[in-house]
Amino acid sequence: MRRILVCLLLLVGLPGLVRGVEHITLDRDEGPRVASGRVLVTAQDGGVLLQSADGVLWRIEPDEIVKCSADDAPFEPLEPDELGRQLLEELPDGFNIHTTRHYVILHDTSRAYAQWCGALLERLFMGFYNYWSRKGMKLDEPEFPLVAVVFASREAYAKYSEAEFGTLADAIIGYYSLRSNRVTMYDLTGVESLRNAGNRRGSAAQINRMLARPEAAMAVATIIHEATHQIAFNSGLQTRYADIPLWVSEGIAVFFETPDLQSARGWRTIGAISPNRLGQFRRYLPKRGSTSIESLISDDKRIRDTRTALDAYAEAWALSYYLLNRHPRKYLAYLRMLSEKKPLLWDDPQTRLAEFKAAFGDDLREFDADFLRYVEKMR
Ligand SMILES: [Zn+2]
């Protein structure tokens, strides 16, 4: 107990006193270690949310804290090359660094593949900022370099990801981690169905051709989807570990992911109608109850439950599409309200519902009817 009190005093400090970097000695299962960075949240029980200079978030329980200290050095995010070098230490042997304007890409793939990823991510980044800027939403430049880790082999990816994401990572081709702030994936030209098509990977042109094939569309869309989450959480649109309703963050990620098979690079447009998601939503309509919207916005259950996830993602996409196109001003105001949410504070279903109604009107029945009429006309 005394230990906790000591740390609390240190962390809370004196009013108006600017503190530098905090160093917290932790005792965890894997042994003692020091986490250094800035404290984002100090919970009432003495738990701490700390962010280190590489952008990683540390949730520290009160009983893990052994010692706290602070120095005068101001907190500063790592520069891309420092961050790259630090990550090389954490990764298996054989990784290289490819940096672009906003990204640090760690890869053990060919250089051409890392460049393909860098170009795709930068295109998405620019598209994302342009899209919101045209809508009238001002976004911040990311405070930390955006990290993508790209494995050449699926097996190595799965092994590395298990610690962070659990065995679920094995079933997907890439993911974004809120904790580490990184997108992790593997070389898509190694995806079985593509390799079986008899392609050879190598030059940039070959990679482009291969990933522009219809079989690659879903794989590329997944990477775009995860990278969209990363940009959303680094541009001030959303805050990591804040209670952003999942239908909102997933709706936006799906909105951006829609592949464009006409493009030689597999992805170009933003906000095109997704035939897959629209089809999924239409198949859901016959069994869709009158309180479907309510259940989607009140909590995250339908999106998290694998049995209902596909329908819920489709509905989240359709709802986001509808709001962005039919009620952009109200939707942006709603997103701004959500962007103010602080980490580790969770809303109850009533609050979520009340915030939605405050943004879009009290009469959900009328809202839903207009939403369905809109979807009916979508082509
Ligand atoms: Zn997602």
C-alpha cells in the first residue's frame, strides 16, 4: 500500500509542475522491467496508463509497480530511424528498415515488396487526410512514426503475433494493435491462393500485377482496413483505449477498405459502395429486427461475437456510409464528440444511445426508416 501511495504522489505531482519522463519499475510474470514515458492516465486505484517514446501503451496495475521516478527530460517521441533501430532489436534476425514519409516499415521480405507496402500505405494516408479535410474535419499529423511490420513467411508472422494477438492472428492476414500502435502482416504475394495461380513474385511491376488480380482484392482490403484503424488512431480522429463504439471505428475502416479492381494497384478509391458488404447487409434484412440499430450502437456485442459479426460489420458499414453521405455535418459533429473521449473510461449502453440520439435525433424509428430507404437505392 505504501508503495502505491509513493507512486501516486510522484505521478500526480504538484499542481502546475511540469514533469519530465516517468520511469516505472514493474514486477511482471516475465520478470522485472522499467517502463519509461509519459503518464496518460492515473486511475483512482493507483493503476497507470503510460506511453513510451515508441508510442506503445502500457497498462500498469497498481500491484505491479515497484518503484517510480521521474527526470527533467521532456517526453519526446522517437525519430523514425531511432524507432526502426529499436524495433530491429525486438524482431527475429533478418529484418530491414524501409522508411517513407509517415511510415517505418520493418520487413524481412524483398525490398520491392516493402516498397510496394510503403507506397500503398502512403496512398491511403494521403487519401484519408484528403477525404476528411474535404468533409471539413481537421486532423492532426501523427505524433509517432507509423510502424508496419511485414513478415515474409506466414508461419513467422503467426509465431510473432501470437504473443500480442493470440492464436486469432493465425486466421487473419494482418492486424492493428491498439497497444503497440503497429500494423503487423505478411507478404501477400505468398498467400496460397495467389501462389497457386502460378505467379512469380519479384519486381515492383510483378507485385502490382499480382495484387491487382481479383483473388488478391480481399487480402489487400484487409491491409487497408487495418492501416485505416492505425491512421484513425494517430490523427486525432480516435483515441487509443478510449471508448469509441466499435460500429464507428469498424464502419470507417470498412468504408476505406473497399477495393477497386479497375486500379492497377488494387486499391484507389475511398468510399466506393462495397458490393460484398451491401450484399451481406441485404441478406441480413429479412431477419433484421426493428431494434437492430439500437443494438448496434448501444454496445459492441454484435461486432465482437463471431456468430453475428459479419452482419454487424455490414450494418456498421452501411450506417457509416449513410451518415457520411446523407448527414455529414451531424456525423462529423458526432465524431468530434467521440474524439474527445479519454482513455480507459467506458460508457454504458444508455450513454451511447443518448449520445447517438443527441447527434441524429430522438426518433430512432424514423431514422431507421430513412436509413433503409437509402440503402434500398444503393447500387
Ligand atoms: Zn477493423
